[in-house]
Amino acid sequence: MASRPVSITPAIIAALTVAGLVIGPVTAVILRAEAFSGFRPADWQALRFTVLQATLSAALSVLFAIPLARALARRKFIGRGLLVALLGAPFILPVIVAVLGLLAVFGQSGLLNRVLSPMGVPELQIYGLHGVLLAHVFFNLPLATRLILQGWLAIPAEQFRLAATLGMGRRAMWRSMEAPMLRRIVPGAFAVIFVICLSSFAVALTLGGGPRATTLELAIYQSMRFDFDLSRAAVLGLVQLALALTAGLIALRVTSLPVAAKGLDRRVPRWDRSDHLSICTDAIWIGLAALFLLTPLTMVALNGLAGITTLGASVWQAAGHSVLVALGSTLLCLLWALPLATRWGEWLGLAGIALSPLVLGIGLFLIVRPFANPFDLALYVTATVNAFVSLPFVLRILRPEAETIRTDYARLRGALGLSSWAWLRWVLLPRLKRPLGFAAGLTAALSMGDLGVIALFADPDRATLPLKVYQLMGAYRMEQAAGAALLLLILSLGLFWIFDRGGRVGTST
């Protein structure tokens, strides 16, 4: 009896494409890499600095997030919901925009130095390790706060009621309820932020301040862009890949710890929040966090208003490139994500977190180079890498609802004999509209603000807007850089809003 041929489904095609995008570039990098005897002292310094800044960035982000999350968990005030929502904004904020905002506040001629200089305070310097840490805390403090806040809100209200009934003091309540929760949540938050900071590129590129503050990602960029030393870049890429995979596996391990006990989801007023010391302490942490997160964005908007009218044709051309790359990345990512929105597909998509974008870019460069000029394909490579990097987040958004839809409508599909196209058009897409819009908006915003692979390959005719902002900053044309940054911020948030809003049209939420 002849065996029935295996049908090639969209899921198989998507899985093979994503797997090929991982295996192909990594293999090309491995084949190009030479012996590790060529690892230079500067490379060891980059490795040490990469681990050091990632460790300190994660530690500081979590350390400051604990009192902030506790304050937000204990307080109800006007604008609290908006503030919590704004804690998610840095995730989609273009890195180069945030860096420009931090320079406007903490830079040599920034707001803080202008205020402190008349008082005789020494001038603050933002470049170097402390500048990298400042930027990473700016990006990751909101993420750590959201993770820890969820842990605090997950403590059953019955436990607080019991603590009040027993007359437990603050120290006893901390030991019995809050500290155990933090022991579960904090290691995972630390590990996730550590992994994110390992692949820091744009922050180190703009705020590193010299060889002593060079990350592995920046060393890869320098080897490719300035020395064109492909072998050294490949070796550094392998080290970065091994480091990221190790950290990613550890993060996956510590973030799968058991959660707190379940309650009845009833909210009761916390008796430990009514004294004046607690009120003042919580208000200070909330106020400082809001000031730290919102002031740089406000400065970008204020400085950019004057510079946006002075932008030249090259900036607007770069903006057009960025929009096209963002739309292409979004389409490609969704084409992968829809058939891969399963448990095994999400595991496959995790490679987008572990694999450095620059390592992926180098691998694609090595694959394409014998057949075409990689610089002519810079925008296509950038769109592909951006789609791959966004895939884990998109799958995390789509998978829960997609699996529910498949479970609920499996019998109906079988009874009607729906084809894959009919199932997609009439059942899956209409019910995935809301998360699909959010996922598309997130992908477009992340791609719009990316300054990574494009920095390796782009020439002036193919620059994207983030790269153009960086070039204007390097030329000390700060007014135009601020204007271009404001344009980038508007386009990034605008694309996110358009897609997210489009996904909500016609739905109940």
C-alpha cells in the first residue's frame, strides 16, 4: 500500500523558514570564524564590559523597581492607570530618541547641568559606563516595575486581611508575605533584563564613550564597519551567541518558578499605607519615577519642535525608508506568526531573543556576499532581521487566543470541511483581530526605531531615520537631530496607534 504524501502546510513552511534563518547565518558565522587564539585583549575587555553593564543594569532596574512597584500597589490616585500604562511606553520607544532625550537632560549642556552649574556643582558627564547604565535603567525600570507590580497584585487580599486581623507589624508582614513573593519574581525579572542588556548596541554606540565602554555588539559593528575584519566579527558573534544562549536558558529556567497562592480576587484597603511616612515615601518614589521617565520625552518634544522645520530632503527620504522597512517587517512577521501561533512555534520563536541581530546580520552578509552586493540589499536584510527579532513578542500575544479559537471551533471546522484558506478568512482572522492589531503595531514600532543591522550595511542613499538621527548627532547638528528624533517618535507611535486602533475597530474592547 502506497504511503500518503506529507502535505506541506503553512506552519511547516513558516517553521522551515524561521529555522533556516537561524541555522543558515549561524553556520556561515561558524565557518568564517577563525581559532580563538586570535581573541585580542580588547575583545576580552568588551566581553567583561558586556557582562558588567548587563549585570549592573539589571540589578539597578530591579532595585529601583521594588519600592516603585510597592508604592503603585498600595496607592490609588488620579492618573494612576495612565502612569502604569506609560510604563510600557519605553518598550516601543526608539532607542535613539530616548538617548537624545537623556542627553537633553543629563548631557554636558543638558537641563540638569544648567540648573546645577550656578550652584557650583561639578559638571555631570553622561558618557561611559554610567551613561550606559542610565539609559538601560530608563528602558528597563518600567519593565521590572510591571513584572514586580503583577507579583504584588497577585498576593491574595485574604492574606492582607488576615495580617490585619492578627495585628502583624510591617516587618512581620514583609517577612511572611512580600519577601517570599519577591524571591519568586525578582530572579526572573533580573534574568530577563540581563538578557536584554547583553545585546545592547545603540546605547553603547551613542553613550559608550570609548574602548573601555565597548560591548560585544559594538565590537562586532566596529570590526565590520571600520576594519572589515569578517573573521574577527564572526568570532565575536559566536561569543555573543554563546553568552546570549546561556543567559537565555537561565532566564527561561528562573522565570518558570511557581506562582503565589490563589485567593478570591477581592480587594481590601491595606492598613499599612495610612501613616504619614508611608504616604510620603510612596509619593516620592512615584514622583521621581514619573519625572525620570517623562522629562526626557518632554525635552525631545520641546527641542524637536524647533528642529523639525529645518529637516532636509535626506531626512525625509530616510523616514520613507523606515516606514517601508517597518511595514515590510510587520507583514513578514505576521506571515510567520499566524501559522506558528502554537506552543512548539513559540519555542521556535524564542531564537529571536537568543540570537543577536548583529550576528544574524553578519551571517546574512556572508551568505549574500558571493551573489550580490550586500549594501544594495541593506533595507531588505534589515526588514527581515527586524521581523525575526519581533517574532517572539508577536507569538506571545497571538498564541493564547489562537489556541482558544482552534479548540473552540475544531468540531465546526471538521463538520464544514473548511479549507485552510476558508478557516483563516472566516474564523481565525476575524477573532484574532484585536491581538493581531496590537501585535502589528508593536512590530511596526520596534522596526521603525531599530538602529542595529542597518548601521552595518547602509550607505547614505539607504539610511533609515534612526541612523540619520545618529549621523546628525555625530555631526553635532543637534537641532536637526532633535527634529528628526521628534519625527521618528511621531511615526513610531503613529504606526503603533494605527495598527492597534485598527484591530479594535468593530470589537467590544
